[in-house]
Amino acid sequence: MAVSVVYWSMTGNTEAMAQAVAEGIKEAGKEASVLTVDQVNPTELATSEAFALGCPAMGDEVLEEGEFEPFMEALEGKIMGKKILLFGSYDWGDGEWMRQWVERVTGAGATVIGGEGIIANNAPDDAAKAACRNGGKELASV
């Protein structure tokens, strides 16, 4: 079964991170399914043991509120015991949205792969892409 990499992206930065996560999953010998959040049913995703979620910081360092936040709200009660890789890009602030997201996911009983989310300031640089690939490899080993 393919490992799901679900994301929302406006500028393409978080999409580039999703592709890097998928590369890591493939390098680890598994199939990756890269999907935008509107293509995924949260209940179906929650049947997986492990998956990746990507969303940039929006507004006052929050998850995108039109599509991703409702998806996350629907998923949140179904992630106990799951292993989740979190990633996303930002343009301002210091990554507060990711720290809050990690707390939210761990508070719902899931384990965040790597212990923290992977963030990139605007377009992911080589280090951010490498972190995404490594996170994908770790995700594939679950």
C-alpha cells in the first residue's frame, strides 16, 4: 500500500516539500501517493498507520483555514497511535504554527516523526528538501 503524502499549497513551496517527502519514501522502497487535501477523505486516511501532512503557515501563523483546517478537524479524533510526518513552509514569523500543530497532533495521541515538523522559509532550500527526503524515508520504515 502506498504511503500517503497529503498537502495544501498556494505558492508551490509546500508542494515541493511534499514531492521531496515522496522521493524519500520511494528511496526507501515504498510507493508514495501525493495528494492535495481536497482529494483525501480523512476517515479513509486514518486507516493508515503512517502518513505525511503538509500545510504552510497562513494568516497569523495558523493552518490554511478554508480546506486544510476543516480536514484536520475531521482527522484529529482518528489519529491516536498513528505516526505522522508534518511539514510546511512559511514567509513570516518563527514557525509557531508548526509548533502548535505538533502539539495538537501529539495531544491527539499520534507520534510526530522526528519529534518536530519540517519547515522551510518560503521555497525549500537544499537542507529543507533533504530533511523532507529523510522524513519520507523514516515514514516509509514504519
